[in-house]
Amino acid sequence: MSIDIGISQQDREAIAEGLGRLLADSYTLYLKTHNYHWNVTGPQFNTLHTMFEQQYVELATAVDEIAERIRALGLPAPGSYSEFARLTSIEEDETAPTAENMLSNLVKAQETVVRTARSVFPLVDAAHDEPSADLLTQRMQIHEKNAWMLRSMLEKA
């Protein structure tokens, strides 16, 4: 059955491609954050362990919302590790870094997700795709706030 939501097939495909990159970045950030939750050590263990859990739980919901928006546009959502690895801009860790490096890496990753979301915004704006614009705005707000909180933990008193 054809889709007639007021957004052309070409625009829906371009938006879904951008949202697919956002999904890959978000899922990769989810994995990185969950990994850090499991492997953090040091004097800030409890604080970081709890913070990382809050962030990966929020990301678990976010990846579902992003994938469902792609499906609402009528396209398949990427959903495999190989697709995510191809689409993401976030670097994976080969080993568990120090707590301080975890914070630094997560700041960079959070900011990467913001940049990816921001890069898709002109497409959704031009297509008058308000639901995708709302999703992108929410994601940017959350990731900018997370980056600020993580960055603040790196500042010396």
C-alpha cells in the first residue's frame, strides 16, 4: 500500500537515511555507555555507574523511537551490528579506558550524536516533516545536556 503523508518518496528516503545514521550513532553510544557502566572503576565508581545506567536506559528507549520513525516513513530501519558499524560516526573502544577517559569519550560521543541529528534537520525542515523535527530536537536537547553533565565531571575544582 502506498504512503501518502504529504512527504515525497524521495524526501522520505533521504530523511530515513539520515535517521538511520542517527540510529546507528545512538545504538553505538548505548553500547559504549553500557560497557562503561559494567567496567568503570575508581573513586567515582558509584556516581559513574549510576549515571551511565541512567544514560543507557534512556538511549534504549531512544533507539526504539528513532527506528519507529524510520518505519513510519515507510523504510526499513537498520538493525544489525554490521549496519550500525558502517553508519556510525562514533568510535568503539577496544579496551576499558580509565574513568576519566570514559567521561571524555562519552562527551565526544554525545556531541557526535548531536551533530548527526543537526545534519538531518535541514532535510526534515525542507520536507515539513514535523514529527521527525520534533524527534531530532528532543535528541539534540538530551545529548547536549548529557555532554554538559559529563564535561562538568572532568573540570577541576
